[in-house]
Amino acid sequence: NAGVMQNPRHLVRRRGQEARLRCSPMKGHSHVYWYRQLPEEGLKFMVYLQKENIIDESGMPKERFSAEFPKEGPSILRIQQVVRGDSAAYFCASSRSGDEQYFGPGTRLTVT
Amino acid sequence: KQEVTQIPAALSVPEGENLVLNCSFTDSAIYNLQWFRQDPGKGLTSLLLIQSSQREQTSGRLNASLDKSSGRSTLYIAASQPGDSATYLCAVRPGNQFYFGTGTSLTVIP
């Protein structure tokens, strides 16, 4: 059973470009969470999704950030018009029932 | 708002020692608590999950306890090894969100 997969592992974007981060949950998991880890800071919750639904997006910045988890395919975290402050590691976690979380390896976004 | 604190922030021990990592949280109304390890530049690996109705969980050399009423959890590592060197994170789930501490960076010296 493959673990949580994220791609790309590293992403470099210029200021103003769009970043798309993908997360494929573990087989049988329908709960997906996105977190951001800024340098020297802890993990911060961004959004919680189930298939085709956003359950809780209270940790997501109101502008430029969006997330989806379509019926088919991976979950996508999209950041529009990136700024330097968006540089961070973005982690996805999945869960079967909303209890134990399993994390992917993360996508490290660098904005130049 | 839930706040999670981990003490100490860093710990260095000689190989073979037993050690305890601490996690405290401000709101005792949680569903569960999960301990992770994070290696530099890597993702998180789940170590132990304790449901709110449980007092402890064990896996190999690891034992985690939970005292929900006092808002505390400890992770006990027996007979530490250099391969245990990593950052250890605890996370609590009061609702949909998981709240993470900032971690304890552990170095086990051969």
C-alpha cells in the first residue's frame, strides 16, 4: 500500500506566478489535510477536505489560496500570484476516518 | 484557541539513555493526540496515536501517555539509539483541525 504521495517535491516560482501542489492520499483514505511549515516555525493547518467537499478552510489565507479534492484524481492546493512569503514546505496528510493521519514527503516551494 | 507546547525544544543524550519528551495543550477537549517524528528535509512519520479515552500506547521502545484532564502527554523512549535523532512533534485534534507543537529536536550521541 503506497503512502501519501506529493508532487512536485521541489517547486521554484517567480513572484506573480501560480503554484500547483498535488497530493494523492493513501488508498482507501477519503480525508485530506494540507499544512504549511514556514522556516523555523511549526506546522500550521490550512484546509481539510473530503471528496468534492471543503470541510474546514479556517487556516487558509483568504486570498490567492484555494484547494480542491475532486471525485477523481489528486487533491490540489493552488497558490495564485505567489509572493516571497509563500516560500515554505507544504505537507499533505490523509486519513481513513479522520483519526490517525499519514503524511506525505512535502513540497518545498521557493519563490524567487 | 488550542495551544500546544513542547519542552524541551532541544535535547542531547548519550546512546543508551532513556528519555522523556513532554507535550502540553491548553484545551482538554480533544478527540486524540498523535506523536510524530520528522527527519531533516523530510515528511512526518506517525509514531503513536492515543484516543481521548486511552491513557497510553506502546510501540517497541516507545511509550506515550495521555493525561487529558491536565492537558499533558509524554513520549518515553527507552534505550535511545543514534537513529532516534530527529525532531519529535505532538499534535492534538479538538475538532477538524490538528494543532501541532513546535517540536523537540533530539540528538542521540554515539
